[in-house]
Amino acid sequence: MSIEMLVLGALLTAICIVPFGLMAIGRRKKREQLLQLIENLRQAEGNTFTNVEYCADILLATDEQKKHLFFAKITKDGVQTSKCVDLGQVTRCEGFKQSHVVKNENGSYPVVDRLELRFFGSKNDQQLIKLELYNADESFKVDSELELMNRWEETVNLVVGQSRKSASKGKAILQV
């Protein structure tokens, strides 16, 4: 083998591998930004995390002892959002999925437009806050936000003492 072929092979290998490395570095950097956002909230409230989950551009964490849920999100535009939800004021949590149906020659299929966690208080079952997990205008496709929404709906309802059966009986699914 000539030296030119070795250099060419190394160069082509580097061209194929470098983008994956850059993507991994970008994901790690975004995760560190999310952790910093949520850490600032945690320190302000004096909490300790008992459950933390990272998904795409979202980080959710709870302090089950003080009944707080922490949420951090970074949109594609770089807008950073962080919230702390006092679960002591919450009676139930509900997953919300908004979708529409797309029809083509092969049939029809649902397309998710938005996923949210909605928190309700005891006063007339009033909605206190909503956390947007996915928005089709900001992200190209649903990654694992649907599973995240279902897991955290169940987790929050366990923390606030609400069974999943009674919480999901009014489960909101909007199709346009």
C-alpha cells in the first residue's frame, strides 16, 4: 500500500467520524446547560433531586420529600425555560396530546403537534401550570417525549397521591 492510499483512507475515516463526535459534544453541552438551569432552581429552593430524567432538549427532576418538580428546556432557537412546580398545590397531573390526521394514498395516520404535562389544583379542578414537552413548530419529530410524558404523569400522580386510573379518566387527547 502506498502512503497516499493510507493518508486518503485516514482522511475519509476522519470525515465520517468527526460529525458524530461533534454531535455528541453538542448533546453533552446542551445537557450541561439544562443541568445548570435546573441546579440554579434547586439551590434557590434548597432541594435535593430524588429522580432526574433527560430527554432530547428537556430535563425533569423531582424532590419527592419537599414535593417539587423541576423542569428545564432549551428550544432550537436557544430560548431557555426553567420552572419549579410545587406539587403540594397539585391534586393531579394529566398528559395532553394534540394531534391531527394526515391522509394520503396509503391511508391516514395521526401526527403529533404538541405534548404537555398539565397540573391541576384543588380549587374547582383549576389548571395551575402546563409544561410543554414537545411542539411540532420547534422540533422535527417526536423523539421519546411521549414516553417521557406518560412516565412523568404517573410519577407526579404517585407523588401527589393520585392513582393513575382516576387521573387518566379525564385524559385529554385533542385531534384536529
